[in-house]
Amino acid sequence: MTRMQTNVRLLPFLGALAYAVNVDGVYAQEKAEEVAEQQLENIVVYAQKRAQNIDEVSVAVNVLQGDVLEQLHIKDTTLLSAQIPNVKITANTGEGAPPVVSIRGVGSLDYNNTTTAPVAFYNDNIAGGALSNSLLYLFDLERVEVLKGPQGTLFGRNTTGGAILLTSKRPTDGLEGYVTVSLANQNHSKMEGVFNLPFNQNTKLRAGYSYQDYDYSSNNLLDGVPQAGMEQHNFRLLVEHNKDDLNVLFKLHGADWDGVVKPVHSKGVINIDSGELCSPEEAGTLKCTDAFGFNDGSTRFHDVKIDNFSPHITERIGASIEVQYRLSGNQYLTSITGINTLDRLHTFNCDASPADLCDGDLGVDNQVFTQELRLNTQFGKHYWIAGFYYIDESIEQDNTIDLFRDFRAALLQGPAFFTYDNTVDSQSAALFGQLDYTLKDIFTLTAGLRFTSDETDYTASSIINVPVELGDFSGVDLPGWNLSGNRKDDKLSGKIALVQKLGSASSLYYSVGHGFKSGGYNGGLAFTAEEAILSEYGPETLIATEFGGKFRLANSRMTFSLFHYDYQDQQVFMNQQSNQELSAPAQVLDNVGESQIYGAEFDFSHTFANNLMLQFGVGYVPEANLDEYEDAQGNIITNNRLPFSSEWNVNGLVNYQFDSSFGEWRLQLEFDHQSDFYFDQNQNPYAKQDAYTLWNGQLQVTKDNWTTSLWVKNIFDEQYSQIVFDLTQNFGLLQDLKGEARRVGLEIKYQF
């Protein structure tokens, strides 16, 4: 019997043991836990499309409340993983591109605009659609919920890895608001304001605006090139009307971002003296150059020397309306309608040098319409949810890549300007239902089922411009390819789970879920018609088994979970050598076959005398491996670890508060540790991130309506990479996007 099989078979045994130990003492504990419930705040979650205490749901869920998001200075969705075990999120190919999100080893490094991720974002109950819509600015939020494991019953498009629910603060009954001003190094400035206005007892408004302007840590040594940075404008308007049995919430939101893309660093891998490959430890040092003899000439971590005239532009506008009508005292009908449009241009320099060897544009026009209709019914101690979901998404890509422009004066074969445009139109419709059935006030049996029908139509076309004589920079256009296709996937998915109460504030849960993610077309970089045809990919499925517990006692809260995932036809994003010589690598989202993932996570928090709070979390994923598959070059890869999956993830936070004549003080220190991991499926030592730990801190004082905060991100100036792409076979380098350096800031907030 394998270790994996042993772990899976232990789950029922552990559950039975927990029942034998605890069930007889349930009512004996109840009195003590009633006291605990008064001392420790209830956590309410919407992980099952209704308000429930966190210990009532058969889902592993972590919650970041709005005030915690502020204290952690979480600016956007790329930073949400700071205090959540087994969750990893980072920027991909520079800020502005879709983030990389991995939950329990399930994620995707894909940054193309036509694919959906195995982890989905829901912004005020609206599914974002493709990857482009998962990069969101965060401010004035009520909470963020991170749901782990496949969400194959209640949520939007099915996702195999999990779901992240972002919930804005709703309008309140009072005339109130706040204004925040912040300054930090790296030319960072921020202004933010929120205004809440009740028109009358039934209608109220909440409007917010946020502005940020900042540079990145990168230092470009090339003269005449602008330093990289971003200017961001974001706004939100919510209007809520509540009368009798009707509640209507209207939301309008938008974003306007403009800046210069954060540059990648060229880590050369060719030894200057011998011409052989440098070791992974030597790569990027002064001993090594790329294949064209380039080295930036600096040993400082954040220095680059790159022709970085690379703009980024994001324009987003969206609206939604949520209507809830109570049909009776225990039944209500909800309609949620959303539209979102996104125009984005993200440019890049992939040779990471002053030369014009590889430059490109990723342009996208994305339009999404979603509609959900849901009926919630409570009958006695039981609860039933049934509904319909529909999403219609249209994506138009305008992509280019210019290869070896500087060589047009010396080579006729190799230099080329590719225009590759893709359109992807997809529709997904689903019927879903879930029943929570209570047994003897101790057990709640959950059974859910969902039928999903997805259809994707796509076209892909390309024009290739090549020189006709040496020194010809205008070239001639040649037809590349023009193809179209259709992909349709229908699937049943669902879950069955049991929640066992151990008192008024503690529980165990047992869950088996089936996840499904449909196929589609990956509009990534391709150089031949054959590569473009191979960009279609099929669906993936997942069976997830989980056993966990949630406990509250006195001033403590603890949760744990053990999980096992069995993947079929898993979709994995890979860089692979192109079939065309002198080219960048082809980018492939491919079904690689089976994979096995299992692990555990533990969360603990305790409050000492109401002024000292300790929070600690551990995530452990010993197995997150592909079984076996054959890549495009015929290489057999066996038992390699999935990209972007650390074996260990440890986080912690200490928060101490005290009063003085100067006001209420708060001291906070937090850390996030990741063990080593790989950025690709080949376990490539050149594309590996060693273990690192990030520390952040804050000193805050509040007096009357004023709050002043001195904050530090990355206190010890840890040096790490956000993403590494291996281009050793193409350019003799690694494309290395560095993590941000230490940032120190001062923030003043006035509340009224």
C-alpha cells in the first residue's frame, strides 16, 4: 500500500475515532462553549451562498476581514496569500498581468488572456471570467473569503482549485466616511476616500475612490529609459434600496491604470571564459552572459539594464444589480446580473537587454455578462438552494512579438515580426442544487449536484513579417495561419459532506467533492500553424477527499484539515521549445494526465487578555506530483512536482494593543514563509526559487477620529523572485522578475 493510499484510508478512521471520543461529551462541553462564544467573535461566511457560522460549513475556508486587509496593507489580489496556509499568489510577467494563484498546489502559471484559472475570483458575487479579470484593486472591503478545494456545486464556472470571494462594504444608515493619505519610499503616494450617505430610511449610497502612484524596486541602469512604475485610479459606487420584502443593490465600478511595466532581469547562463553553461548558482552573476554576450554589469539585486519603453494601460468599467425578494419568512429569490468590460495593453521585453531581440504586446478586449437566479429555502432545520447560472464572455486578443529586429541587417532567416490575433467566445450555463439535511441536531448531511454545459468558439490568425534583403526593416507580410474551432464540454459535478457538531462552537466535517474545469483555447504565443492548433485543450476533473475540524474554546480558535486530490487530465501551463529555430519558446496549456496531491493545514489564533493576539498557520503539501506525461518534444516526464507548489508554508501574526494618554496603540508583526519550489514542470534547477520568509510590521496610533500608521513591507529586504522563465535554449538567459524590496510608509486616516 502506498503512502498516499494509507493517508486516504485513514480519513474515515480518524473521523470515527473523533466521533467516539467526542460525541458522548457534546452536551457536557456545551455550557463551556457558550461562554467561549461570548468571548470570541463569531466568523460569518458565505461559502455556501448564505450566511453561516464558519463551523457550520463543510468547506475549508479562511477569512480576512476588512480591517485586517487594511492593517496588512493589501493593495490588490496578488497580495492576498500573506496569512493563509497553502495559498500562494504572485504577480506574473509584471504587475498588470493576471496573477498566479495556487491553492494546495492547484494553480496555473498561465498569463494569457483567453483561459480561465482553476481558482476563480468572485467580486460581490460576480464571476470574473477569464484570467485578465482576476487582477483587482482592493479597498473598502467587508471581507475576503478563500474557499479551498473544488467548487463544483454552487459557484459560477466550476473551478478545481478553489474560489476567492471579495465582498465590498455595503452602504450603512449613518452619514460617515474616511479619507486616507499615505507616502512611502520608491515615490509611493496614495489618496483614498469613502463617503456614505443615507438618502432616507430605505435608500442609501456608498462611494469610494482610490489613487496610487509608485515606482517599482527595479533600478534601470540604461540612460534615457524611464524607471518603471504605475499610476492607478479606482472607483466604486453602491446604492442600496431596502423596503418590506425587497432588497436591491446596484454597483458601478471602474479602474484606469497607466504606467511602465516592471522590467525583468536578464540572468545570463553562458560562462564568459569557457562558453559552457554556468551553474544555477552562478547564473546572473558577472561570470555569465546571455547568448549574445550581454551582462548588465551590476551585482546589485534590483539593477537591470533594459530597453524598457514598455507601457501598461488598463481601462475597466463594470456594473451589477442584485435583487433579493423574500417570498415568505423562510424562502427568498435572488437575481444577480453583472456586466464587465476590460481593455488592456501589456507590453514586454523578453530578452531583458538594451537590444531589440524580443519585444511584444499583449492586448485584450474582454466583455463579460453573467446572470444568476437562485432560490433559498429553509424548511425546519433543513436548507435547500437551487439555481441557474449563465456567463457569456467575448475575448479579442491583439498580440505581437518582434524577434531579432537588430539582426535584420545581418540575417535573412530568423528575424520576424509576428501578429497573432485570437477571438474566443464562450458561453457556460449550469443548473445546481444543494441540500443541508440536519440529523438529530448533531449531524448535517450536505449533498449537492451541478450540471454544466460549456461551449467555446475560437478563431486564430497570424501574419508574419520577414526581411527580403539584408538591412530590410520594413519587410514583407506573409500569411501565417487562419483557423477556427469549437469545443463543447458537458459535465455533472457535485459533493457529499457531513458536518458533525461537537458543541455550540466546534465541529468536524467529512467531504468528498468532484471538480470540473472545461476545456478551451489558449491564445498564447505560437510560431507555426501546428503550434496554434495544439493550443486547444480539453477539460480536467478532480476528486477531492477531505477531513477537517473547527474549534472554539475560551479565547482560542483552531482549524485543521487533511486532504487528498486525484486529478485526471490536469491542465498545466508550460514553456516548451518551439519547433522553429531562432525563436522564443512556445507557450502551451496542455492536459498532462493524472496527478496526485495530498497534505494538511492548521490554523490557530489566541487572544490574551483582550490586548494581545497571536495567529499561526501551517500548510504542508508533501505530494503534488504529475504521474507521467509526454511533452511536445517527446520527452517523458515522470513524478515531477507541480509548478509553484511549496511543500511547506508557515505564516504568523502578533498584534498587541494598549491605551495611553496619546491614544490607542497597536503594534503588529507578521511573517510568511515559503519553502523552495519550481517555476516550471521540469523541476529545472535554473527556474527554482529557494525558501524565503517575508516579514512585515506596523506601528499604529488612534486618537479621536485620527489614525496614524508607520508601516514596513519586507522588513529584512528579502531577495526573491516572483516568476522565472527559462529561455536558456533560445537566448541563453533566464527571465527573472524580482520581488519587491523593502518599502517604508506613513499613512494618516481621518474617519468621520
